[in-house]
Amino acid sequence: MSNALRIADLFKHHADHLGTKVTVQGWVRTRRDSKAGISFVAITDGSCFDTVQAVVPNTVANYESEVLKLTAGCSVEITGTAVASQGKGQSVEIQAESIKVYGFVDDPDTYPISPKQHSFEYLREVAHLRARTNTFGAIARVRHCLAMAVHRFFHEQGYLWVHTPIITGSDCEGAGQMFRVSTLDFLNMPKTPEGKIDYAQDFFGRETNLTVSGQLNVETWCMALSKVYTFGPTFRAENSNTSRHLAEFWMIEPEIAFADLHVDAKLAEDLLKFMFKALLAERMDDMKFFAERIDKGCIERLEKFVSADFAKLDYTDAIAALEDAVKKGVKFEYPVKWGIDMQSEHERWLTETYIGRPVAVMNYPKDIKAFYMRQNDDGKTVAAMDILAPGIGEIVGGSQREERLELLDKRLDEMGLHKADYWWYRDLRRYGTVPHAGFGLGFERAIIYATGMANIRDVIPFARAPKSASF
RNA sequence: UCCCCUGUAGCUCAAUUGGUAGAGCGGGCGGCUGUUAACCGCCAGGUUACUGGUUCAAGUCCAGUCGGGGGAGCCA
């Protein structure tokens, strides 16, 4: 059915199209009439930021009956000649010869996406239609661009994309509250003799949940394939009501064999730079919009990001800097002391004020970090790193993994975890163990950083958050 | 989960000390114009989230319910 030309292609190769007949399909953004006997209809098909202007003369057959009734949101197909524009706003336009209306807007008076400014709060309530706005179209293209860049980066570096499971039988990931997956009847739960829920009768014959991280699974494949990564949805049942958290989000988790924390941090830096370079190269149209309407400095910020070396800071030095700041009069709500898990205010000061750009903080106290992180020789810290970004806080969290079984077991014991639950994870340390490292990058947080969007619910098509799963 | 803010036309917002509900945009009609967030005129559009209370009088004050937002915690 569609021999239509993508509007993006019309603009990209406009010299080739000038004077030729083209057909475009899309949705009306605006219509302006001129009593000179023509109407200007701006069409978008989502392929690029700009609309294409169709100049529709009153000689087309359905001018009175249909063209003059077009409002924002109507779907149309326009055929005509691509010509250099006589007007100022665009280089190419379509001198329309025919226009077919696929669907009118039932009640233009109450069409939710009228051509005016809407608040993001309102648009979340019409999430099924918000992709039709400038902003959400731009976000969709940016999101796609960044996702493709992730895959391209890893592919070019020899990493294999490993599809880790979304339903997980492991209840030991320890990364947060989980969503239970079950086919049991809520109203009639089978019970064990002890009165507990009898998961043996459940679909999988055991308790299962939605994954909170692919890390433990991907480590297993790393221990055979050397360089691997996951990129998929992740679920946290935390009751987090913030502009930086989702119950369902996408995470990128590479895992590198024969690598230490420095290799890990370098990989994170290279990945982020690659992603943002791709964005600047491929989606400048959308980025210009974000710079104009959402966040003035976003382009400059990315340009700096891709050209500067990452700042790196040892946790111990970060604490020293914070303590020094306190001495000089900076006020924090929470006290600063070696051993603390840094609060948002501390992280923000480090990245926004002290360093002024993203910073990798490394070698955290072992007591505030997960069991699988590799213990440093000082006996106090582990080889963990967080990358902090202005306006967001933690964007990457990673570590070198503990590859020595006896030390891993010691940590499991210290944290009161059951070795038996981790039998397959421990096996990796028994059969040809190697030093390895990896990290998790929150995909939506990268999009927030790149675009300057304020709320994470606006950079994913259909946000899932506490008390919120419409659409 | 905690703290704070908020709910008025399809949307974005006004409404003084408690005193008869307003504008812009969007929509309809008309005018003007190779227009560009066009412009000019007219018209339509409201149970002020809901329930109850105080008062001669409530959009405004009080209580509860529901919704939305911001911040904190947790994290990516």
C-alpha cells in the first residue's frame, strides 16, 4: 500500500526530488488557508522533526468538502510535485495535486492534542496520543538512535548480545523488591502443611519473579564467551515516587572477562561517548528542539562530554572533598563521614559543583555494597564504581566481580545469604574462574541526561510506576 | 513510605479581604493574507475534582476522599 516517501528522505535528498512527483503520508499538524485560493497543510510522519508543507490549491476535487475541514491529527496522503518553497520556513514543499483523507478527527474541539503547548502532566494522561507531539516524536527518535548506538558499539567491539531471562527463578539478586510471577489463584492459594504458599503447585514449580537485573545470568555466559552484554527490560517493585525511577525500565549490562575495574570504567566511558556521538551526528534536528524548548545547554553538554576525559575519583578522596566542603561552609542535610553510602545531595555536589561534569567514583566501602563485588587488598573497600551525572545522580553502577570462591563465600556468610541459593553462581568460581567486571547503565537515565527532559516517565513510551500502569 | 505544593472552559492559566466565573490558545463562522505559534471580528464552551461542614454569602475557609506534581529515601 505504501509507496510513500518518508518525509525525512524528502528533506535529506531534496535536490534529487525537486521537480519530481512524490507521495507522502502522515498526520496534519496545522492548516492555514489563504484566500488566494490555496491552503497550507503541514504534515508529519514521525520520520524527522520537521513537518513538510503541502500547498493545496482550491482546484483539487475535495478542496471544499475535505481540505477545508482538516484539523490537527487528521491522517492524509498527499501527492504532488516537490518544489523549492516560495515561503521562508522551509526549503522544499509539495505542490499538491491530490489529497486523500484517511481519517478525520471526530471532534476537533476536544481532540486532546490540539496545536498548542501542553503540560507533560497532561500528556501522560493521553499517553496513547502523545507521540503526535513535537516533543514525544523527538524523544522516540532519540531513544531509537541511542538504542541502536548501544548495539552497534558492542557489536563493533566484539560483544555478544545475550538475552537473559525476564522471568527469573533466582530470588537472590538482592537488587530490590521484585514482582512475583504466578498463575496461582489469588482467591484460593495452595498451602503447604506449614501454612505457607505452596509454590510447588505454581506454573514453574517454584517461586518466580520478574528480573531486577540480568547480571548474574550474564556472568555465566561471560565465563565462556568473554565479552557479552544484556539490553532489555528490568523490573523493580520499589515504591519509588521520583522523577528518576520507573517500575519497568531498560538496562544495559555488559560483562567483560579478564578485566578489572579500570577496564570496566573505560568501557562505560567509551559506551556513553559512542552513544552521544551518534546522537549528535544523527539527530541534530531533535537535539536542536530540546536545546530550544527543553534544556538550553543540552547540545553543548554532550559535545563537552564526548570530547573530555572522564573525571575519576576514589571514594576516599570524594569523602575528603565533601568533608573539606563542609569545613568551608557547604551545608548538607546528612553528615559526611568515611563509610557512608553517599546521599543524593552528596552525589549532586560532587558531579555538579565539585567536578562540574560526569564523574566515576571508585572503590567504595565493602559494607555498603553488594556481596559479589571484588574485595580490594586494603580489606575495607571493594572494586565498585558509580558514574554520577549532573541532574541525575547515578547513571551507571558497576564493579569488578569477586572471582575467588573462598572470598565470595566469606561475603555471603557475612551478609547472611545462603550459599545453596547461589550454587550455579558459585560454580563459575569453581570451574575456570577469571577476573571479570561489568556495569549497569540505566537507559532512560541516559536519555534524560542527553535531552534534559525532567521526568523519566516522559522518556519511555508507556511508563510503569507505583499506582500508574494505564495504557 | 514520608514531607511540601496543587486540582477553575478541550488545553494553559487569572479571579483583590469570602461578595454575581475571566483571558489566551484550541474549536465553529466570517474577513484578510504565499501562509509559518499568522493576523482581525463574532460565537459556542463551566455542577470551580468529589463528599460534607462553617457563613447572609464559598472557586476562595475547614474536614475527609480521589487525582496530579515536586522533594526525600531506595536505586539504574
